[in-house]
Amino acid sequence: MTQPPLTHAPHIFVDDLDVLDLEPADDHHLRVLRIAPGAAVVACDGKGAWRLCRRTASAIEPYGLTTSSTRPVPDIAIAFALTKGEKPELVVQKLTELGVDRIVPFFAERSVVRWDEARAQKNLDRLRRVAREAAMQSRRLTLPVVTDVASVASVGAQGFVRADRGGDALSLRSPFVAIGPEGGWSDDERSSWPGSVELAATVLRAETAAIAAAAILTAQRGGA
């Protein structure tokens, strides 16, 4: 992927690289970073295109041409069973920093957390804000897709393999990995979803497993 030459410059996301409308949250982000007028900023469309800009008193203005970068292949996706507290936010933040392309929260049979429709939308909005902030912080050119909450059946139907003890070694042959809940997979889930990969010789917490899977896959994709 072609990176901007000013890697230290802050990244912000806009809908249109020709219009460069700055969202209030992004303007606040630049103010928190104390980015002074005249300083360089990288504007990204979230899909891999970017251009160099300058910070003004209340906006940004372009001084470079729009450049399109090539997305790395294959796409990497991590599905994770929702857990209590702020752990989902931690998972989304770290998966974004590592370069995961798609993040799929889901409910498993042994999931303790259950969201009603209103709560689900509120929490998903929060997870998407976390992903956006993490993408800016980590200087990503693309925004990961954080999907709506899925079911186990739909995750399996999308080609995800199950992370579990005794599975095959994780590789880019299986770039879509599903992480189970803290209570583990149920017998029914294991029997209906036979394909599995193993992440470590030890037992990992759910959030650690999601981050570990992302780290292994993105490192392999980067040639490490």
C-alpha cells in the first residue's frame, strides 16, 4: 500500500477528497493534538485514497493530488462473540490498529451479553466511533467495516473458521476467524461448525484471542 510521505502527520477521514468537509469530531481530534494552522494533515476517504492538506483555523485545505493506494490481500476478518463491559471496544480498537478489514460482533449460545434493538444500535455506533478514532491514531488509510451484530449461523455461512483448541495452524488460507465467548463454544456449535484453527498452546481470554488472531494474520499478510 502506498503510504503518504509525511507518516507523522495526523490522519482524518472525509467523505469527499475534493470537498474536504471536516466533521466536528475530527476537528476536535486535531485540536486535541494541537495541530496548528499551516501544519500538514493527511485526508483519507476511508477506502484507500488520500491527499496531503494543510490545517487552517477551522478547516483543512488541499495542497497535494489525490493518490489511490492498493489494498493488501487477502481481506482479513475477525468475528468475536460479544463480552461484558468495555472489552468489545478494546477488541475493535486493537483490530483496527492491526489492520483488520472487517470486524463482526456476534452472539454465541453461551454469550452472557444480550442487546435489545435500541441498545444494539447505540453500542454499534460506539464501536464504529472507536474504529474511526483508532484508524486515525494508527495512521490507517482505510476504515474497517464494523458490521451489525450477527448470529453464529450467519458467521459460519460467511466462511469463518472457528478458533478452538486442537485446530489447524492459523494461516492466510483461513483469513476469516471467529472467536467464541468466554464460556467457550457449545457442543452444538462445534458439531455444526467442524473447521477450526488453534491460536496458541495456552488458553486465551476472548479479547486476547481476537487480538492474537489479527496479529498473526496481518503479520503473515505483511510478509513477516
